[in-house]
Amino acid sequence: MAAREERAVEELLLPETADGLRRLVRRSMHRPPPWMPDFVLDDFIKCRYPPLRYKPKRTEWCGEHDKRNGTEDAIKFDDGTERGSNFLVAQRHAPYFLMAQGKNLPEPSHIGMAAPLLPTLSPPASRAAAALLLRRAPPLPLSLPAPLLLRRLLAPAPSPSPPVRPSPTFRSLATMPSAATAADLLMLGIETSCDDTAAAVVRGDGEILSQVVSSQEDLLVRWGGVAPKMAEEAHSLAIDQVVQKALDDANVSENDLSAVAVTVGPGLSLCLRVGVHKARKIAKSFRLPIVGVHHMEAHALVSRLVNKDLDFPFLALLISGGHNLLVLAHGLGQYVQLGTTIDDAIGEAYDKSARWLGLDIRKGGGPALEQLALEGDPNAVKFSVPMRQHKDCNFSYAGLKTQVRLAIESRNISTDDIPISSATRDDRQIRANIAASFQRVAVLHLEERCQRAVEWALKMEPSIKYFVVSGGVASNQYVRTHLNQIAEKNGLQLVCPPPRLCTDNGVMIAWTGIEHFIAGRFDDPPAVDEPDDMQYDLRPRWPLGEEYSEGRSASRSMKTARVHPSLTSMIQGSVH
């Protein structure tokens, strides 16, 4: 029996890799279900079982570390900081390691004691699961004492604790008692991914009952752009009033809602957290399902609300302050990325150029620059078109931004001291010429990449009829006019939402939530005892689709921040 007990312990201690930990959890739990994809399981493990610690890279013990709740062994990180040995290092790209939850370990690479972890498995391994472990041959030759571990393994299961975050669920609309048909749905949409606090109530048939947006114009002027911490505080101050006004304008209450949709990414983490917290608070109080929405997918799908004839597949260009994205939409949640920005987006280039030119950016740098460009000569300043040597659909606006800044400096324009409203006639004309020249080249870059994207898209989906352009920059009439020429040249119909639905808004979030809710993609209401300070699964960098093979560019910048699996891969993984 001792040998069999030892093999059981070896099974418990085997996960020195991500695959090993996944196998352990799949075997030992009634949840998660066996079909759950690995990337969802990783989040499930990290959020539901915080006692499973992860090993940080290249660390060393450095004595005792004073914590609020006492002292514990400390870990010294590469950057010189010190944290307790129970600190959770949640890097989804790093291998998973079980860490000990005690003192006096000989070294941080110690595999760890499994005994303190077993009671936290909820529900824990049953006798049948233990027998299964005992029957399995050990993958690694270890000799460790086992009696205590085995006794805990075979102990009766305690009451399961509620999850920190619900695992994804997939149900049909027929299972929801709050709405009999799609037309009867009432969806509240909440958007806080950047600097606009927005909420809206939309019916399942596309009727917009309310739309409320609170902007941060004064903060934009004061800080010269979006300051994440300041934006978070502004969201926190505005979110309750914005949501309540959206409900009041729609003449509904929370009890009338079918579900709540909220942006979970991409965007600024601090800002996303405010909207998600509010959405989950409502969903928990009124027992409503919740739909996590991809911000860029919402920009693409809002056109389907205003144009009922817009069917899949279609080509979409999504242009905003943080994104330049060309995607082929095969279906709901099924996207192929043809091109993206390798550095800055066109909206960022518009905003920075407007600020350097001394324009009033309270209503947005893009509209201000577009208005000034009407007074200028688009051929007055010779800017070079980016990336003409690259035969792909990716974008780059960092170099064009630099050209604009150098053009301003070479003409001795004091935009910091003299805003456009106080500029002389000649000074204003110089600024207008720079603005017009910038806009011509920026949009020409868009045209060239979109033409290639249309060719690629028609090769993959010859039945495409529509070219969707959405996002904040899509409200620019100069951009619309020139992209319409690309669409007509290729026999496509250009579809752009009205300007009020191009910028960030709650309507697009609510509508995207409706589409996914009808498809059965939503989460159960949060647990009634979910803590208010829970850490949410936010996705600041979240690709929309899988990258097209011909669209990969050697010029892509190497960004080391964590990137979540794409929305398309998540949906594909959930149905296999």
C-alpha cells in the first residue's frame, strides 16, 4: 500500500508544467468540464484556487519579509523588490509551479507541500478520484512521505466554496426565463474602456431606448491626453449617474433587464475595472446574466444595428485612438485579422498632431484637426507615406507623427505659448497647411492598406458585399469620402455607423451583448456572496481574430506585455 500511496503523492506533485497542473485539475474536480479549453482552464485555476501559487522567474530567498498580517519568507525579484512567498505571480505565459505556503523552505525552486493545498480543491478529489490516481503509473520517480496527503485526499468533501469568477457558460436563449423572444430582450450596455463613461439600453430588435455618454474633456485638456489614473477616478464618479440616467431615459428598471453587457477589453485596465465592477454589481443584485464584450468587435457589429441588410461575411476597418484593425468577419465571433498597427494608430496620430498644432482638443483632436485642414493646402508639406515597401496590410503612424513634429519645429511655430485661437493669419495658414498635408498622407496610407485588404478578403470570401468602417476616426468625413472610393472601385458598399455610434458608446456594447446572448454566450449571474474587491478577468490587450498568414509582417514591433488569446480562438475552443 505504501508504494501506491507514494504514487498518489507523485501524481499530486507532478505539475511542474502548465500541462501537468491542467491534468491534475481536470482529474481531481467535478469542475471544470473536460471540454473546457486550456486558456479558460488557466484562468479558472488562477482565479478559483488562489492557494495554487506560481513560481516567479529567477528569484532567491532574502530572509523574512514584513507583511500586514505577519511575517513570511520573502522572495527577491529581478527588479530588486521583495514580496512574500505567498505572493501570487500570475503570468499566464510562464510555466505554472506549485509553491509552498510555509516557512523555512530550503530554496524557492522547491516543488512544494501538497498537504495545505488539498482542502482548497472545491469540490476535492473523491474516493473514486483517489482510486484513479492510485491506479495511474507515476510519470516521475519521486520518493516522498505520503500518509498525511493520502488521508486528506480520501477525506469527505467539504462544502464547495463559491468561485471568484464564474467560468464561461453556453446556453440557448430558450433557457432564459426573462425573455421569450429576441425582440423582447432588454440589454444594458456599459462602456468604460478609455475616457468616455457610457451606458445604453437597447431592445433585441435594435431599438435604442437610451444612450448616455459622459466625456472627460477637461481632463484631456489638463493632461494633454488620457491619464489612466485620472480617467479611472472620473469613471468612478460618473458611472452610477450615467447608468441610472440610461435606465431612466429608457423608462425601465433593473428588474426589466434581460442581461447586462460590459466591455472587458481591450482598453485601459484601470478604466475597464470601473465598468465591470458596476455591471457585476447590477447583475448580482438582480440575478442577471452578464455578457463580456470585446470593444473592437462592438465597433464592427454596431453597423448591423443600423443596417439590417448587413450580413456576414464582410470586411471591416476599425480605426480609433488606440487601434487600426482590418478584419474579415466570417460570422459572429469569427474573425481573421488581415492587418493592424505596428506602433501607433491613426487616431493617436490625429490627437498628437492636433495638440502640437495648438488646437482645442476638448471635443477630440481628430475633429479639431479635420476642421483646420479644410483651410490648408494638402500638398504644401511633403510628408512621406509610411510602409510602402511592405506588401502587407499593417499600419504605422509613428513615423508620420515624427514628420509632423519636425515640420512644426522647422517653421518656428510656438504652439505651446500661442494656441490656434490667438495665432496670426500667416501662422494659422502654416498650421492649416501642416494639418491638411498630414491628413492627406494619413488617409492615403489607409487607402493603400485597405485596397490590399479588399483583394485578400475577396480571395478568401468572394461573396463579400460590404466594407464596414467604424471606430472614432470613422466619423471623419474626409476619411469616409476616400474610403468610399476604395469600396466603389471594388464593387462593395461602404457601411459606416452615424457619428454618434462611431465614437465609444454604450449602444454598441449593448447590441454586441444581444448578438452573443442570443447565440448562448454569456455568464451566469455572479455569486451572491461575491466580494466587492474581487479581481476581475480584464483583458487590456485582447486580439479580435487570428492573424492571416500573409498578413504577418517582419516590421511588427515586439511588445512584451501579456496578450490574451483572441476572441475567435476562445469561441472556437469553447465549442470543441
